[in-house]
Amino acid sequence: MLRRTVLSAVGAAAFTMALGGAAVAQETLKIGLILPMTGPFASNGRQIETAAKLYMQQHGDTVAGKKIELIVKDDASVADVAKRIAQELIVKDKIVVMAGFGNTPLALAPAPLATQAKVPAVVMAAATSSVTDASPFIVRSGFTQPQVNVPMAEWAAQNGIKKVVTLVSDYGPGIDAEKAFSGTFTTKGGQVENLRVPLANPDFSPFLQKVADAKPDALFAFVPSGVGAQFMKQFVERGLDKSGIRLIGPGDVTDDELLNSIGDVAIGTITTMHYSAAHDSPENKLFVEGFKKAANGLRPNFMAVGGYDGMHLIYEGLKKTNGAGGQALLDAMKGMSWVSPRGPVAIDPETRDPIQNVYVRKVERVNGELYNVEFATIPNVKDPTKATKSN
Amino acid sequence: MKSHTEDDVRRVLTRRGRWGFSEIAFWLVAVATLVFMPDRHLILNEIAIIALFALSLDLILGYAGIVSLGHAAFFGLGAYVAGILAQQGIGNPLIGLAAAALAAAILGLATSFLVLRGSDLTKLMVALGVALILGEVANRMAWLTGGADGLQGVNVSPLLGLFEFDMFGTTAYAYSLTVLFVLFVLARRVMASPYGLSLRSIRDNPLRARAIGIPVNRRLVVIYTLAAAYAGSAGALLAQTIQFVSLDVLAFHRSADVMLVLVIGGAGYLYGGIIGAVVFKILQDYLSDLTPQYWLFWIGLILVLLVLMDRERMVSKARTLWKRTANRLTHRAEPLATTRTAREI
Amino acid sequence: MLTILFDGVAYGMLLFVLACGLAVTLGLMNFVNLAHGAFAMAGGYVTAVLMNRYGIPFLLTLPFAFLVPSLTGLVLERTLYKRLYTRSHLDQVLFSIGLVFMAIAAIDYSMGSQQQLIQLPTWLLGRADVLGIQIGRYRSFIIAVCGILVVVLQFILTKTRFGSRLRAAVDDRRVACGLGINVSMIFAVTFAVGSGLAGLGGALGAEILGLDPTFPLKFMIYFLIVATVGGTTSITGPFLASLLLGIADVAGKYYVPSFGAFVIYTLMIVVLVLRPQGLFARAR
């Protein structure tokens, strides 16, 4: 009994202390960047971290007269660690905003904290559509899987592709991609067969053999970037390209970071995505050059642009609120629009997802290097899943 | 003659069961952290959970010589049971805890017949296989577990109807610490009982144990089931205090981490898991703050150095000191319990 | 159908080259070397660096992919591993996991965390049509290389003096010592060769399995499965086990894709429950 009283007393004391701390005027604004810096998704974490630091380097580290401090934390791709780190950043470091979140569970786990503590969370990478439903304080600076895959299905239907086999990694974004693509493609009169591959899968050969047997017009593939390169090579190794099956999909399989080392086998692959390092604009030139310099020649990919734009969102939001966080910052970020390296972007005030152009691209050799060259634009795409829901 | 032996045995057993000064101090320090380290409760909560998980592994590894690289199966099952119960509206944490322990115990009982065969390596791999299959099952049953996205909407009611699980992790830590303490006391009692002693004899020499009439298999099945229940409870604590469950509760790295934690702290004296958890987590936290990218290197280096400097000798030295302090009044040095695992099997 | 069999064989062969060193160290030295995958990764990175930075052709890099890890293995064996043979398995696990962590972070630091890709020569790309079966050229190459390795290893093990000493040491180390066999030397050589083979496997597998800093952890489970299912007393055991697992895995994923991930683990459990010493172990 005594213990219980002590406990509640302690809890109360801690609470008042923390509140007192928050009330003191902050001279530095802390941003907590929670990323997978080790483990299987580490390369995504590095891309985002480099891009975020690049943004700070290009735009200075003071906003509204206050110094910005970026705290990078490694969640090792483990959801409960991500949540604990987010919680510590909120109660101990008193961050104004948290950002990062390498994949869906890593974003969903800390989501309730954002609501509870009223700390906005900028999701830079996780691309499952439902992420922003998890908390009204989540704003997304990256993209959603349906957003880039519905245009793919439309493009395929318009370009004489009748029968498609989809092959996706068996986890949230993969299933999202599969549903988005198949749904749209069948309503346009196409025929779809679905295959799912375990996430930890070293060898694609059995699945690709199934694809070869089905003899579709095109193979729609979504695998996490990194594995994409391996997948692509095995696709060609199996001679699927020669048997007339076209490879289409979201830009993960032709990830800019790896595209060059995938080699000629990638040429001709059609993908839809919101960002290509070859995007022709002054903003993107500045971004790509800066990134390459910071990352030892490595090319930025769509993860990096999510990190870069996430920082932009935070900077501009803080400018509007004059350094205040919480609900005010969230409101400031909603509806914001700007020209990013990927093209024009706006944050949908209702869903807090980005509204952006989706580009249809083809892998080509430009100046000796492989790039996703954009050849068609579908302007101002909203997240289709939520768009149909609200109608 | 007979009564003399009996007396001897009884005396040894009671002495084993008695609480030493340093043990009491240890737990007092743990309680003190509740009051004096209010902004560290979140990591302390995680430490307490890993400590309980490692304690569970210690029961089978340190006391029965069963090496397992698949202990996450029970941890993960417990986490999912507690998480799903809370998600479905049965938010009482204690009910969730009990259900998780029960479910894990049943799984432990069922799989013990698979696991308790063959050499060390075979046991280790079968246990690992069980955990991996369970991980796949959880992935497949996305309608129940949330699949790879993780289980959302875990709403745990206030503890005992009074204490809300707060942002600072104070309730969480107090809850986890209490569960750890209660289960620790239970384990301590079990291990000091004749049953616990019979387990040790099995660990040290199963052939001889069988020869003197100990029902080896039945003893092992019981301890495996108990350890599974412990691991399930640890999983439940994680699910309830984090209020989120993802597939990695069943992942290989969980099993491997807990093994590391236990081996760092030393197996076979119950405190090993707890000490290991404290050391490992604090190191990890500190190093990953210093260098979020490359902390793994320094952890690796520390592990290598630890082994090269002969951790066992250091631990047994430390334990001698510990025992000496603990037994100051009795003036009788107790024979050291060996930490050697069942290599002889 | 035959194509699936072929793919399975190629995958199994690759697993064998990667894992046979582990099986031998386990059987011979009773040493749990979880760092085995780190040597495989080293081999893969040697090939990737030589090819991508120095433009050396794929085939010429393979000897280096063998030599560098085997020399590293030899040095580590003589300096560090040697001291741990008498220690408990748990110490060995702790030590070798520590090495794995260090290797992962070191590779990450020096090479970056992204996938490393290599460009195969054109004559290894694509597939050929042999008697109506579609056969991937690179996979046939893997089968050929691994097949030769198996024959050579088997020959060394059964027909040479070194092989008979090795087998004697595996069967009973103490008696072998007593007979004047320099067991310590045999250990060192075997360890080096095992590490080298892993490196070669890593180089050959880079194209199929991928190569990034988490390689040793990602594939540790597979290596262990091969070693336990095959038994650790011979080389034929792991070999047949690798083939079995390779074929079962590929065929399982082809015929029942929704249960594909279960096949390999279920197979392992069934085998180990029926034959706890491994599928092909001699009764001792």
C-alpha cells in the first residue's frame, strides 16, 4: 500500500517537473530524427540523414531567431525501440517535432505518442497509406504506395498491356502496392494474378519461374529498395525480358542509389514515382550536387528527397509559428505548398499526405550513367485510397 | 547417520534460500531508481523487461543446460496474446499478463517434446525453427496480428484501475519491476528447492542424474514450461507498456540478444540476466547516442574483449566476493556453483 | 519442373560452399563459429571491390575472394580463436557474435550500407536451352564450380594423408593427439580453408543472394540449418543437406507460394526430431 502511494507521488512529481521544463522559453528548437541507422533498412536511414543535414547546411541552422538542433537516433528497425526513443525524445529532450520513421511499423508504434503529447511527427519514409490515419499529428513528406501505383495501372491499361502478374514483398507497403495496382487495373479491364514473396527471401527464382509460366504482358514488381537490384538481375537472368514480359512497378526497383550498378539489364524498365535524380529543375540540380558532395558520390533517392522536404516542412512551419510547436506547428504545415527537388508539392490539409506529381519514367543511359528519365507527368496526385474513402 | 545427512541437506537448503545483505541492497537500489531517476524510466522499463526475459532463459540454460536460440517464440507469443487481448477490449493488464504466461506455458509444454532431444546444437536449432515458424504464422495471420504493419490500437486500462500508463513510463517501470521482482522471488524459491537441485544435477551430468533415479525428462519438461511462462510474461510486459506489437518480437535477433545479455551477466545464479540486461542496455544506449551508425562495432569489440579476458573467471571472482559478503555471518565458504553449461551432454 | 530442380540444385550448391566450413569447424573443433558469415561477406566484398574499383574480370577475382578470407581466417585462428577451443560454447558464441558485429560496422563504415552489385561477364548472363530445359548460365557455372569443389574436398578428405589425419582428429581429438598427429596445425589449416570457401561462396552468391553489411546475420540461420541438418561429422552430410534444402526451398516456393517460407524451417524441425544427430550422421 505504502509502495503504491509512493509510486503515484513519484509519478505526479515527475509530471510537474516535465511540465515546468516545457514552460521555460526554449532558445534551441530540437528536432528528433528517428531512423533505422543499423540493420536491414540502414541505407534508407543514411539517405534521409544525409539529406536532412544537407538541408540544414544549405538553409542555416537558425529559424525564427532560434537555433535548430537535430538529434539523430537509431531505432535499429525495431518498432518498440522506435517508440521508446520517441517517448524519451519527448519527455527528456523536449523536442518540438519528431521526424524520420523508416518503415510502417516504425511509424505506427510511436504514432499514439504524437497525439498524446501533441508533438507533430513528420513521416519521411514509411509509405503505407494508413500511416497518417494513426494520428492526427502525423504529416507525411514522402509518398504513399497507392499514390504512385494507381498511375502505373492507368499507364499500363492505356499502353496495350492486358495481362499482368504482380509480385510484391509480403508486408504492408507491398500489399498496399498490390491492392492499388490490381484494383485500378482490373477496373480498366485488365487481368491480374497476384504473387507475394516473403520479405526475407534470398532467391527469387521460384517466383520468377511462376511468372514465366503465366506468360503475362507485364510483371508488376514491388520489393523494398536494395533487394530491388537483386530482383532485377534475376529477372533478366531468367530471360523474362526476352520472352516479351515488360517489367513495370513503382520506383523502388530502379532505386536511384543503386540504379547505376544494376547495369544495362535495367534499361527499358518503366516505373512510376514521385522523384527521379534526373528530374530537370534548378532545385533538383542543387539538391543532387549537394547530396553527392555530402555522401561521397552517392546519388540521392526518393528516401533522401523525403528527408529533405521533411526538413523544409519543419523549417517553414516553424517560421510561420515563430518557433512554437504543437497544434500551431501542425496547422502551419497543413496546406503548405512549395517547389521541391521532385517538383511541386503540397500537403493535403485533410489527409496530411503530400499532393504531388507522379512521373512515368523509363531507364535510359544519359551521359554514360543510368537514370530514370521522366517522359510523362500525372499532375497533382492525391493519395487515392483516402480519396475514395472520403467520397 | 541418516538423520545426520538429512540435517545437513536441510541446513544447506535453508542457507541457499536465505536472503543475503547484498541481494536486499540490490533490490533496494532498483526501487530507488523509481524515485531518483524519473527521466530514465523508459529505458529502465525496457531493462526490466529484458531482465525478466533473460531470467527466463537462465532457468533453462543456467539451471538445466538447455541452450535455446528460439526463446523469442514464447516472448513473442506472450506479447501478441497480451496485445490482442488489450486490443479486443480486455484491457486489464494483469489479466493480459496471466493469459500471456498461460499461452506461452502451453506452447512451451507442447514444444518441449520437440526441443528436448539430441545435442546442444540440435536443441538450439529446433527451438530457433519453432520461433521462425511462429514468426511466419504471425505474418500470415495479418487479420489477427496486424501482420508486418504491427498490431495497432493496443489500449491497456490503468493498472489496478488506479494508475494510468503515463508518458514518462513511471507506471510502466513500476509495473515491470514489480512483476520482475515477484517472478524472481518465485524462481529463487524454486531453484533453492530440492527440485531446483535436481535440475542442477541434470545439468552437470544427465547420465548420473538418471542413474540416481531423477526423472530427467519430466524435470526438463517442467522447467521448460515454466521458463516459457516467464518469457511470455516478459513479452506481455513489453506489449502492455509499449502498447504496440510488431513481428520483430518473434525475430531471431530477440533470441540472440537475450542470449548475449545472459551470457554477459553469467548464467546459473539468477542475477546474471538482470545484471546483463543493465550492462548491455546502458552500453547500447550510450554508444548508440555517441554514434548512431557504428555503435555495433563497439558493442562487438566489448564482447570480444570480454571473452578474451575470460569473463568466467572474472564473474566467479566477483561471485566469490559477493558470497563472502553475503555469508559474512556464517563464516563458511560455500562451494561455488559452476557456470559451465552442459557441454558434457 | 526440371528447371525448378535445376534452380534448387544451384541454390543448394551455393549454400553448401557457404556453409561447409562451418560444419567442419563445428564437427572438428567443436567450436560454434557464428562469425562464419563474416568471412563469406569478406569474400563477396573482395570481389565487388576488385571488380568495381579496379576493373578486374569476375573470374580473376575469385581466387582473391578465396585467399583474402582464408588468410584472415588463419591469422584470427592463430591469434584469437585458438585460445577459445577449450572454453564453453557460450563464450564462443559471445566471441564470434562480437566479431560479426565488428565486421558489420566496419564494412558499413568503409563501404557504405547500400547493396553491392557486380557485373557478370556477358557469357555468364542469360540462359541456354538444353534438351528443352531452360538453364541459367550463371547457375550452371555455380553448379560446375561447386561440383568441382565437392569432388576435390571429398578427394582430399578420403584419399590424402591430411584427410585421414583430419578425420582422425574429428573422430577423437585426444587419441589423434596421442598418435602424434599435429592437431593444432590441422585445425589452423582447416579453419583457413573453411573461411576461404565461405569467401568464395560469398563472391559467387553476391549475384543471387545480394551483398550488404547485414549479410552475416541474414544468412547465419541458413548456415546453421545446413550444418545441423547435415550433421557435422562428414562433408557428404552437409552437402546432401544443402541440396535437399535448396531443392525443397525452391520447389516449396514454386508449388505452394503462400507457405513457401515455412518449408525450410519445417523440414529442419522434422529432420532434427527424427534424426537428432543430423540427417546423415553416423551413429556414434
